[in-house]
Amino acid sequence: MTASAEITPHVNAEQYKLLYAQSVKDPDAFWGEQGKRLDWIRPYTRVSDVSFAPGNVSIRWFDDGVLNVSANCIDRHLDTRGDQTAIIWEPDDPKDPALHITYKDLHRSVCKMASVLKELGVTRGDRVVLYLPMIPEAAYAMLACARIGAIHSIVFAGFSPDALAARINGCDAKVVITADEAPRGGRVTALKTNTDQALLHCDDDVKCLVVKRTGGQTTWTPRDYDYNKLAKTAADTCAPEPMDAEDPLFILYTSGSTGQPKGVVHTSGGYLAYAAMTHEIVFDYHDGDVFWCTADVGWVTGHSYIVYGPLANGATTIMFEGVPTYPDTGRFWDVCEKHGVNQFYTAPTAIRALMAAGDDPVKSYDLSSLRTLGTVGEPINPEAWNWYNTVVGGGRCPIVDTWWQTETGGHLMTPLPGATELKPGSAQQPFFGITPVVLEPTTGDVIDGNDVEGVLCIATSWPGQMRTVWGDHERFEKTYFSDYEGYYFTGDGCKRDADGDYWITGRVDDVINVSGHRMGTAEVESALVAHGRVAEAAVVGYPHAIKGQGIYCYVTLMNGEEPSEELRQELRRWVRTEIGPIASPDLIQWAPGLPKTRSGKIMRRILRKIAEDDFGALGDISTLADPSVVEDLIDNRMNRE
Ligand code: WT7
């Protein structure tokens, strides 16, 4: 492996300035060049065709080009690096052997999976839901869908059967791919049992393809197909389907401020070019490097920076089945040493949890292979940043604090290694072609100059941008393009400091960020009120030392119901089964009444303040129908520890 001192970063400070200026001055020239990172079956002649105009939002990139995403991630590397490891699979239990899957192996396995999907009747444009552990078959399934032109929609294995059913039905999936069980942190989740339960709420003709992970499969139903059996006889070649650049590659459901999660749609050409470019430039990835993103493929981070970006670049990418704390808090560093990781990308919540375990677990491993460290998902507090920098990175690895979203496909703002003077906690500068603007939240006026704060919008498109909400283009326009006309609204607030660096201040809508996962408070509320003993619920975030934000619930019980510790536990379990463990309430406060305006609107601002223990600054409560409820809520607020 090349020593860090010998690497020249792809971009230095001057080049960044120059290239950035070019990229926003003539985006078509810039992206027209970048699109050439990919192999096209038919090259594009048009680069962008975009309108952010209300009522007519349309985003198209490279739109007369034809390509296949799986061929770009696999086939085109076969001649030059067929025997190089594409994926290192690191199992949950470190005593089990890691797998080194070469590009040739990957080609064969993806073709087999594609052939099996075809046998099940999956064709171009069909939707396939993946509900899988972090096993190589998850990557095979993604790439197999891409190969035959099917659209995958991954549901994180921590989601409940109900959440899974909603997503299967939401995109009318033809097939669900699952595994018998998912080992994680020494425990197993019964994925197949969950899938069976979900499928009770789905069309009879949805098929279920079951991959063997632990051998814990118990029941087979008429709709089930045994992947391992079918793969034995399936063809190990499968021609990649020529796809239009704007054909959907995947749907990924994500929480919003209202109602049901939205199916974010990403397409083929622009998404892949953007994932590949950001993976290379932001992490300063070089040929031969071993890249590790610790996310799950159930989130966009796993899509772009475990599978699509790294494989498009011919990298060796690590897929980790486990958790940072199993069998002990040294696991991440053990894996870094074992596989000689060069770029390491994780979430602030994991860093904080590991920081709490002290320096020793880090110091017992050789981390000299590390060159770039990354974080994503939420703002990182300077204390965690400093620990990451000095203890993990030994003070020699730039940290890229990457700000982006499921909707953006890849990084939008981030420092670049070797080009940016780092500031702990700041996402700093826009990536090439990205045009952030700070707006005054109520008037929507653009705030120019530095040392300012407002809501964050993006003025122009980039190739990785989402194209629509699956089946509901109107919702797409309403959510992202109607509050601030002519701009893409991110839902985040931000500051631009005196030097022009950006600091994300968090969501300005009713979305909270729990351990780097996005959670709509409305979803938790509807789960709570679905319980027979709950009359009303309001959910807000509050500062949590490890998770970033915790889930704080105010619950009004039905007349005649008595609050009890038992009921509290029951509601917690209830939300876990309705949505999944990630939505598990941290604190539940019994609220005889909620603060409402005379028109009946819950004043969340007040609930947020009480949850944050900041009730000295409640602001004007004179518009409340019954101001006395506030006193009760303050008196009975929950202890945050
Ligand atoms: C929201 C998007 C993008 C992959 C992970 C989350 C917050 C994300 C940062 C960061 C501050 C961040 C924002 C954003 N966020 N990265 N580096 N600094 N905040 O994807 O679930 O779509 O959530 O996560 O609030 O809007 P997501």
C-alpha cells in the first residue's frame, strides 16, 4: 500500500477555487466532462435540461445517453482488475473469516442473481424490494437489478414488518429479497419471519426470494423461492440491459415532516457520475486504496459510498455486517488494521459512542494505513471531531465533514483533503457545481454576504439530484420547490461565517435526526395514537449526548386511562413494532393537555423548548387556548439522563 506521504491530493486549494468557479459558470461544460467518467453504450449529446419552476419541475441529465450501471461498476473493470478485490465482506463475528470478492467473482455472482430475478419474471422497470442483512448478496441484488433494468428499493433491516409492507406496496414491488436471519452485534433479527408478516398485507402475487445467511429458516410458503438452490443452476452470465440515463436506478424511502415516508427516486447516469466523482475527490481516493464506509446499504450513504461510487471507481470497498461495539469497542479499529483501510467514513454518533470508551481500544491497533477520515449524518461536535482527529487519525488525516441528504445522491458541501483549512463542525465549502444560497426564512429573500444565518437552499441542479417522489411528482414539487420559488429547499438551516464557510444548524422542519437517521416526528406520533389507550401525542427532538437527538414524546391518554411505568414500556415496544427499533421513544411524558392555539394547532415550539430544558425562553404563549397546560408540562418534564 502507498504510504500517505507519497500521495498527492487530487485537488489543492487553488485548483478548488479555479475549478469551482468554472463549474458554476458553465455547468454543462463541467458536467459534460465529468460524465465521461462512465462508459456509455450511446454517448450523450445533451448535458442538462432542468427547470425548478413551480408546476413544471423537471430535472434531466445526460438524457440522450444510454448506459448500464452494473456494467460500469463491474464489467468495465474486468480486463484491468478482474482479480483485484472489489468487496471485502467482514462478518458480524470476527472469528468468522472475511470474504475477499474479486471483480470477476462479483461479475459471476451478480449475473447469477440477475438470472434468478429474470426467472422470477422480473423485467426492466419492475420494482424489487431488498430487506437484507449487510451480506454480499445485498450488493449482488442491487447490481443485479441495475443489470436487468429493474428498480431496487432497499428497506433497512431494522424496520418493522409494517414499515416493510408500506414500502412494498408503495412501489408495487414484484419481488422481495430477504434472508433467513440477520446477525448483528451478536444477536439475530428474524428477517424472513418479519417478511412473512409484512406480506400478509401485500398482494398475493408478490414473490419472496430467500437468501441463506444463518440457516435459521423455518417455514416456506408457496410464494417463497430458495435463492441458494436457484443460484446453483442459474446462468452465470447475463447481458447488461442498455438503459436510458434517466431511467430510475433506485427508490429509497425517507422520512419527511408530514405523513408517510417519500420514495426518493434516483436515476442512472447522473447519479452514478456524481457518486463516482464525489467518492474520488472528497475522500481523496486513489487506485489501489481500501475504502470503508460503515453505513448500512439500507441508507443512501451505503448506496453511494459502499456500492455505487467505490465500484464505479474500481475500488476495494468494505461491507461490514456488524456494529461498532461488538464484540468490543475496538471493532472498528480492528477492521481498519486487519484490512489496511485507507479511507474511513462513519457517523458522529458512532464516534461519540467510541470516544466514551476511551483511547485504549483505539491505541491497541495499528491505524497507520488511514489517510482520510469522514463523517456524515449530523453536525459533529468539536469535542468528537478533536478526538477523531487526534486519537483515530493521529493528527495526520484530514477529516471531511460531508453534508448531504438522501435527496442529493452524494455530498453537496464538504471540506476537501489537502484543499481546505479545516474547521471542526463545519461542512465548509460547496462541492463542484453546487450553488448554496442562504434565504431569510419568512420572506425568502436571498441573504448575501458573510456572517449570516437562514435556511439553506440550492440554486441550481447537479447530476445526483433526486428526480421525483415515486408516484407523486406533485409531492416532490410541493416538498422541495414551493416554499422558496426557483430553489431546491433542503429543509436545513445554516450559518455562513465570516470566512464564507457553511455550518449546518439542523432541520428547520419537523424532522429529527436520531443517531444520524432521519425520523419524521409525525410518523412517531401516528404510531403512538394508533395505540388504543393513547388519545393524542406530540413528538419532538431533544439534545442527546450520543444520538445527537433523542425522541421526546408527550402523550395524552384516553379518558379513564392511568399512566404507569408499565404503560410507558408498552408504548415503547409498540412504536418499535410499528416502525422499528430506530424510532424507539427515549422519553415519554404524560401530558394531560398539549399547548394549542385557539384554532387547535399544537405549538411545537413550546414543546421543543421544554424538551430541551430551555423553558426560560418560551416566547409568547398568550395565543394559547389554555396557557396553564404549559406549567404542568414544565413541572412534569422528564429528566434527560
Ligand atoms: C439530513 C439528511 C446523507 C446521508 C446521511 C443522512 C443532516 C447530514 C450532515 C452533516 C450536519 C448533516 C441534515 C440533512 N446531515 N449530513 N455533515 N452535518 N448535518 O441522510 O437521512 O437523508 O438526512 O441529515 O440535516 O438534511 P438523510
